[in-house]
Amino acid sequence: MLSTLSPTARGGRFHVARLALALALACLAVTLTGCTSNASYTWGWYVFNPALPKGLSNMQFLLAGLGMTLALSATAIFISVIMGIVLAVSLLSPYRALRWSARSYVEVFRAIPLLVLLLWVYYGLPVVSGLQFGAFVAGVMSLALSDAAFEAEVFRAGLQSVAKGQREAAETLGLSRWATLRHVVFPQAIRTILPALGNQFVYVLKMSSLVSVIGLQELTRRANELNVTEYRPLEVYTFLLFEYLLLVLLASWGVRLLERRLTRSQR
């Protein structure tokens, strides 16, 4: 659609987009400097002033949850990627039972809200099965089970993007189905898969904040606890906002860097 527009029209759209971004940043700056419509509000950034013992302690308390957030997200995405590959291969399987089972999994877990799944795994699963998991394990399980359904579609689309002639050529050379996927199809599909895979990692990173409801001491849980003691919700959650913003920007940058390196290596 964009390609059908004239250069002037495209330039106008880009100008509007830059203007909107500038306005959004200006509004954020106004908010953070306290120039809001609520003139009676007194900002209390002293709660994060590193020059004060209390402020330094508060910063250290919040940042201590960073490792748990990263560990939770990385473990969940690792498991979900493996599950997603298995599900994607099953979706493309010539066996109807495998296709039906994988499709059922994808449809069911895409339909269940992550928060509901998390609460059921932590509180409901012990009642049903007698298995009691800690907050970290329950969080990893919920994130991985939910994200695997989306990963499956990402991998399926990537595998199907490889030309059929590539598979036929591999079969002519006598490669098995697994060898064809491993050595021919998947290396070509990864360029298509990687951007969507990066989006899913960002999604898991952000959704890990929901695990705070079952008591895991990650970033959001620590922010909630600090707010109870300091009662400065705007300052505490603004600090939390920038923590997640920095994490997501770094993750997005890493994915783009990996994508560029992969593109150069395959030229």
C-alpha cells in the first residue's frame, strides 16, 4: 500500500509519524518533570536519590528483581521455542493424528489468557494432580505453555516459506525428512522466523510481570512491595516503567543485531 503512494505522500506520512513521536516524548517529559494539570502534586524523587541511604537502598531493592525477571523470561522462551518447533513440525506432519493434536494444543492455549493460566497452574493444578510448584516453576510453565502456541505458528509459517523445490531436491539426494528439515529447510527459514521470534521474546519479557501476582520476587513484585512501604506510586511505577523500557529496547537491539549478522553470513 505504501509503495503506491507518491514520494510526497510518503514523506508526509513519515513527517506526521515523527511529529507524533515528538509529541509523545514531550508529554512524557512534561509528566516526569511534574508539569502536570495536578499542580498540587509534589514529586518525591528522593525515594530514588542515590545520594541518600534510603534512596540507594530503594534502588538496590528494585534492581535486585532484574535477575529473576531475566531468568524467568529466558527459561520460559527457551522451553517455548523447543515446544514450538515440535508443534510446528507436527502441524506439517503427514499424519492426521499429529496434526490434529498440535492444532488442538495451539487453539486451546492461544484462547486462554495468560493470567488465568498462571493462576490455574499455581492454585488449581495442585488440587487436580497433587503437584505443588513454586512461583518460579509455575511462572515458567505458564509462560512456556502459552507462548509455545504462538511460537508454533511462527515456526510453521517460516518452514512453509521455504520453496517446495528445496525439499524435493533434498529428497532426490536421499535425505530423510528430519535431515531435510535440519540441514535444508530450517537454515533457510530462520531468516523469516527470527524477527517474529524476537517479538515473542519481548512479549514473554513483558508478560513475566504477571507472575508477580503469585509472589515471585521479580521487578513488578518488588515495585508493589516498595510502594506499600514508601507510598509513592507514581515515582515507583515510573521507575519500573523505565526498567522494562530499557530491557525491551536492549532485547530488540540484540535481535536486530543477530538478524543483521545472520543476513551477512548467508550472503
